[in-house]
Amino acid sequence: MLGLLVRRLAFTIPMLVVVSFCVFSLIVLVPGDPAVSLAGENPDPEQIAAVRERLGLNDPFLLQFWHWFTGVLRGDLGQSLFSSQSVAGAVFARLPATLSLALLSLTVALVLGVAVGVLAAMRPGTWVDRVATFAASLGVAVPYFWVGMILVLLFAINLTIFPAVGYTPLHENPLQWFLHLFLPATALGLAPAAVIARQTRAGMTGVLREDYVRTATAKGLPPARVVGKHALKNAAIPVVTAFGLEASRLIGGTVVIEQLFALPGLGSLAYTSVFARDFPMVQGVLLVVAALVLLINLLVDLSYGYFNPRIRQS
Amino acid sequence: MTTTADTTAALARTAPVAPTRPGFWRRFRDNRPAFVALVVLALLVAASLAAPLIAPYSPEAIDVPRRLSLSTPDHWLGTDSLGRDTLSRLLYAGRVSLLAAATAVAIATVIGVPLGLLAGYVGGKPDWVLGRIGDVLMTFPAIILAIAIIAAMGPGLQTAMIALGIVYAPRLFRVARAATLQVRAETYVEASISIGTPAWKIIPRRVLPNVASPVLVQVSVMLAAALLAEAALSLLGLGVIPPTASWGVMLGSGFKEIRSTPLLVFWPGVAIALATLAFNLIGDGLRDALGRRTRKADS
């Protein structure tokens, strides 16, 4: 297992360096002179010069990257163009809300997806299976942001069970934290749940036909043990792969959902920074998001080793 | 003796297979969900194209006294906060949204497929470099990368579509590359190479037709993703800019009125969901209809 970890890290760390270079290079895409475009509406020469100085645009490009990158390694992501905030400070202040939302949505996706998938696989061809398959097709197609709006309408406006907007940190009030995140996490988790349900069903129907499952059933194990102990672990790999891909997409979706539900997360920071053209801030958010996705991919790869011991060797 | 045995064996291998496999269109048509999806999509496209002919009002005609009305004989699907007719806006918005999704996927195809063919055919260093660039681009969630590109280039439909095209290109690159690798190993391609046919003739004539089916499946599924992404970006105000209507724009402005007129977010959502579902089901149908014969074995 340690060998696998080392091998995956040997892939992930160079990726992080390349990704940081890409994030930094984004400034090349700014049309014309970035200092002029980024200095705000009708800038005077002094402001332009200040921006140029701040971003180090007078240096050669690779040197600029080196300054920024060595800063990143020290945990310094630079300064916001328009406020005195440090980018790292702003990003880490916003991280808890996004992580809470993402983790809760992924929990919804995994629990609901695996449950529906297993149920459908245990009774293939019956109405349970058909309803599950239909719901999964629908779940993949229905836009998550629309689901969010409909949930607000049903459970925050018509029935005032959940708050429609806002966020309470977990350490202040766990119940309020949960109530505020329940609707956004459900909206974001339903589509990945549908994808995971499909994968689980496909994987499980195959595994349930295997001899060792028949043996387990024949020796009198209750169906729950057969599924939980023997079948699920062997059907897990495609499910985990789907989970990894969906997790990355889900993190993208937080931008929209945070905006709809007024959650103070990374997504809404990215959103305001894009409109303000606060470039260092955009770069900081982008870097942290990419690191998060790489981390998820790393965990997914490591979990392959857990589910299939043969992978640990090769 | 041996000849008869050989012939029967050869017959047994080839004869019964060919006539039992119906043509592509028959196989696609027999897949009921995919066929219904195709009809629904055709209707959506036709309605959007015919918007100027069938829309009861101009999509930008303001009628403040009748703002936020529910379904009435004059306005079948009601009106928005400026009294604009929802049905007319929905029809015109369909043009923008569907065209936007198609543009983004077209850009992704034009970038991803040729590079995938090249990487798969040539192999070696170009393949490695292109593959790693793809890996890096795939590290960013699609919508976040699109937002980053928009941050640099400024909001607007065109930027949003270029951004999405770049974001989706690596996915098509991977599909095209994998299919090319497979074809590259086939005997007929090796034969072509050995008699000295140049690559620029082999790739379009021998490789491309075989790469086309997996690419087509991916394109269909990607159209669904692009449609959702365009809606999300427009909803945030980073894509289509009002007063032009797209389904995403309508959702965004409708959400502001959700407490008084929930219908405003209902219809554009239904339109997006229908189109997305249709693209996905068509993709599934294409996959089944274009798939190799072996997949029949386990059913």
C-alpha cells in the first residue's frame, strides 16, 4: 500500500507544479495589456503602473512565475488587487463552507446512489429496477441548479422547513449548519447519485451472478451480508471511478449552488473576483480547487488498492 | 476432405452472422427511448428554428401592466417581470442555448479529434506531451476552468463557448486517441503503411471512419453537458448577457421572482431537462447501435 502511495504521489506532485504554471499563465489570455485591463474602469497611468508593479509585470514571464510559485510554496498566494486582503486569507476563510457543501453532497450522492443501485441490482427486471433506472436517467439530465431552485420553492418558501439562504459554521451550531446545507447539498448530490446508481447497478448485476455469491447464499447467509460483505467490495471499482469523476464535477457545481443559496464559499469568492477582475484572487481560488481535485483523484487511486489488492503490487 | 471441412468452417464463421445484424438505422430505431428522444430533440430544434414564425410575441416586447401574469389566453405560459411573453422568450432562447451548446462542442471536436488522431497515430513524444496537456486541463472542473477563462477574456456568449470548447477538447482527444490506437494495430492499416501510403491519406480514409462512432457517442453526451454548462454560466451572468434570452438567462431572472411567480423558473428548467435528457438518451442509443456485435453476447 505504501508503494502505491509513493507511486501516486510521484505523479501528483509534478502535476501540481504544472497546474500552478497553467493557473499562473492564465494572465496571458487577458487581451491587450493586462495592467490596463485589470486596473478597473478608466484607469489613470498611476493606477496602471501600480497594478503593473503589484503583479510584477515588468519582470520576464518565467521570473514572474518563479516569484509567485515560491510564494505559493510558503503559503503566500499574493494580494488582492482591490482590497488589502491576502489571497490565502480570503481563500481559507471561504474553504469551510465549500468543503462542508462538497462533503455533504458527496455523502448524499454515495449513500443514495449505492442504495438505489444495490436495490435495482437485487431485483433486476422488476418494477423496482425499472423505477430506479428511470429515476437515474432523469437524475442525470435534470439540471442541478434547477433542482436547487425547485427545492427552495418547495421546502423553503411553500413549507418553511429549511432556510433558503445563508450559512452557519459547524462549530457555532451543528444543527443550523446541517439545516442550511441540506437543500444545496441535495441539489448538488442528486445528479452524481444517479450516475453512481447506474454504475452500482451495472457492477452489482455482474457480481451477483458470480459463483462465490451463489455459494454465500447457499450456505445460508442473509442477503444483506451477501451484498455487504461479498458483492459490494467486488463491484466497487467502477463505482469509485465514477465517484472520483463526479466529485470533480460537483466541486465545479458549488460555484452555481453557492450563488443560489448565498453560501460564503470558494465558488462565490471566484464569482465576485471574476466580476471585479481581481486576478490574483481568481488564480488563488483556481489553484486551491485544482489541488482539491488532485487530492480526490489521489484518494480514489489509493482506494483501488484497498478494493483490489492486486493493484497494490503492479 | 480438408477443403470441404475448411469451407464449412468458413461458412459457419461468416454466413449466419451477416444477415442477422440489421442496419444501423434499424438498430437505433428499435431502441425506443433513443428514438423518442430523437423525435423530442427534432421538435425542440424545429420549434427554436421556427421561433420567428410561431412565437406569438417578440421576445423583447415589454408589457409592464401585465407583468408576472400566470397562464392566460393571451400569454399561454405567463409573462416575466417586464411583461415579456414566456412562451416567445422560451422559443427564442432555445435558439441561443442549442446553438451555444453546438458551437462549444464543435470547437471541442475541431481541437480534440485531429489532435487525438495525431497522438494515437504517431505515438511517441507528441502523444505523451498532448496527453499530459489533456491531464492538466482535466484537473480543473469544467465550469471552473470556463469561469477562469472568462475572467481573463471578459464575459459574453462567445467567450463562454470558446472556453467550454477548450475545456471539453481533452475529453474528445482521449476518445479519438484511444480509438485510433486500436485501428492503428489493425492489419489493414499496417498493410497500407507497408505499401508506402502516406499518413495523410491513411488517417482520413482508414482511421477516421473507425474513430467516428465513439466520437459521435461522446459528442452526443457532451452536447448535454455543454447545454447545462451554458445554462449555468448564463445563470451566473457570465454567458449570454440579457436582454438576449437563453434558457439559463431565463432561469437566472426567474429565480429573482421565485416567491411571487414560480412558473418563471419552471419552464426554462423543463426545456433544459428535456434537451439534456434527449442528448443523453440519443448517446446511449448510438452507443448500442454502433457497438460491436460482441455486446449482444451477455444479454
